[in-house]
Amino acid sequence: MRFLFSGIGLYLASQAVSGFLIAFGAVAATTCLIDIVEHMRQDFPLLAAIQLMALRAPLLMEQTLPFVVLAGAMISMVRLNRSSQLVALRASGVSAWRFLAPCTVWAATLGLLVVTAINPLGTYLYKIYETQRAAIESQNQQATLENGVWLRQGDPQGQIVIHGERVTQNGARLEEATFIFFEERGNALRFARRIKAARADLRPGFWQLSDVTEAVPGERPIGQAHLAIPTHLHPSELLERFVDPDSLSFWSLPAVIREAEQAGLAPVGYEVRWQSLLAYPIMLAAMAGLGAVFSLRLQRLGDLARWGAAGVGLGLLLFFLSQLAAAFAATRAVPPVIAAWSAPLTGVFTALAIVAFLEDG
């Protein structure tokens, strides 16, 4: 720890920051340009595309930051290598364990800053982005402010069209709900009845309707306090359909998960997102470590480009493993904790093993 705040440690940290800034500038410019072009392909004006890109930028940077850290660590170490400063450090008795520490500690610190500050800001701006995009397109898929929410469920006997003015309780409740029943008659669907309810709560296996008014053609409407309607829809599916995990900040996710569990839901996507944010600093540290260790080979020995390509490939593989683990968690094949932490810890232990092999034999 003392080495981190020594003159050499601070110098190495400044070199790491310099490499990160170079990589961040290149990646940010490319990402923003692609996002602007994508919005313009969807018939948004140029100024509107730039404005929408700026609102999405924090979340886009959060997603691309692992690659920025990987590239930045490689840039900083290659610069030290080419200027023979790594040779001088080794000759002065500084081991690779020590001069790699500032890079990884800086990456982990950056991860903490992103999770606790940039992520809440990014989710706040993302909600503004969705509102402004909806205003331009005259529709909003997530909030469905004007047209409400439309669902459909069916079986061989008929279909039910469901409409709700608002979605609450993390997607498990419809306010001012309407259920329109169609029955299969002579290979055609015929209107059978309509039910209006002040609210409809989605429970496992059924809808629980409250303050119900049922209308059947040719008969007077009938009022009921409660009514249960069977359904194949699962509350967890509806939860993740109407509330995107990426739109919730680091600080709000625990409350959403707790409320969903108390309601009997299985918020797997939110748990994976929460655990991924907790593991985010470790992921950045792993990327920094991998980028640095694959740039330690002395330039006079050759094959530096091949080692760098191997580092990039391993970083991409690590990102692919994290996405694959999240997909397995979504199907409940693995717990969210294992899915979120497996890739970062694999990267950390891989970097440590490579340093141990190169440094200690």
C-alpha cells in the first residue's frame, strides 16, 4: 500500500490515467458517432440525434468502460515498455506485482465511482432520454402514458385482450383494467363479455381483480367486489417487461428487489443487474490486470504485438462469458450471484496466475 503513494507509484498511476484517457477519447468518439448515425437512420433530425446521444452517453460509457480500461492499461504499459522504463524499474528491484498495482487499483477506484455516481446519473438521464424520444416519436413503449398497456392471453377456447391505463407495483398491477373476452365459435373469434376493474393484480396462475363490473351482451352489467381470472402469464415476466433493469440505478435496485420478493415475484433480471454492479469494480480491475500483464514482455524479445492481441482476445472472451452467464441466470440455470461474479473473478485469477508465471516462474 505504501508503494501506491510513493513517487514511483504515483508516476505509474499517472501513466495509467493517461492511457485510460486516450482509450476513452477514442472509444467515446466512436460510440457517440455510431449512436448519432443510428438515430438519424431512424429519421431523427441531426440536433435531436445529438441531444438523445448526450442523454444516453453515461450508460453507453458504463457499458464500454471495461474495454476502455483494457485498452488503456495496454497503452500505458506499452509506452513504459518502449521507453525502457519497465527495464529500469526491474533493474531497480521493483517487481511486476508492485508496478502493476497502481493500474489495477486505479481501475477498481474508477469502477466504484461509476457504480455509485455515474450509474445513478446515467439512469436519470436515460429516463429523460426515453421521454424525449417518445415525444419525438409520439409514443412511449415503456411508460405508455396515453394509450396504456395492452396484453393478450389465450387458449384453445378463446382469447382475452387486456388493457390497463397504468402499470404499478413494479409491473405486477394494472390500474383501470379492462378484460375483453373472445370465444372460439365456428373457427372464428366472437365477442363474449367485457370486464372492467379498478385494479388487476397478477398472481401466480391468475389475475386478482378488484371493484369489478362485468358486462355480457344482452344482459345488465353486474358488479362484484373481487374476481379471479386464470392466466398463463407469470408475474416475473410482466415485471421485467415493463421495468427495464438497466433503467434502475444502483441505489434503487435493492428496494425494487425487496418489494418484488415480498410480492412473491422472482426478480432474476434485477438481481443479476444488482450483482453485476457490485462486481463492476472487480471487472475493471480484471480488465486492467489482463491488459497490463500481456504488455509486460520486453520489446527487445519480440512478439509484443502477439501478446497484445492475446490480451485483447482474452478480454473479449471475459466479456462474452459475463454475457453468457447472465443469459443462464435469466433462465434460472445458475444463481444471479454466480452469474455476475464468475467472469470478474475469473479475470482476476487469470491475471494473477499469468503474473506469477512470468515473475516467479
